[in-house]
Amino acid sequence: MLAAVDLTNPVTISLVLTGVVAVTGYAMFIVAPAWGSYGRVWERLAASFLTLFILAAMIGVGTALGGAIVWFYDQYS
């Protein structure tokens, strides 16, 4: 039987809060301006869909930077 996961530990709380802040920032700073730039519903939906490419690029850049920090950490510490 699987053990129950404690959802009140500090790591879980900080990860959930970080995710909420990231999704809120994505919605406010990327999706909302894209949605407001167009008048027709299909254009708004298309612009919102295209913001997923921006999200993927930001995740890729963040992953690459984090990986580079981990990879080169022992050389510069």
C-alpha cells in the first residue's frame, strides 16, 4: 500500500505557491494582452493559443539556464 503524502510540508507549499504565481503572471502579462488585442472571438482564441509558444520558449530558456547552473556549479564554486 502506498504511503499518504504529507501536503503540508514546506517544499510542497512553496512549489504550489510558485506554480500559482507563475500561472497568474502568465495569464496577466501574456494571455490578457493577447486577448485584448483582437475583437473577434476566433482571433482572440487563436492569439491565446499562440501564447503557448511563448510559454514553451520561457520554460525552455528557464530549463536551459537552470541546467547550465547545475552543470557548471562545481567549476565556479
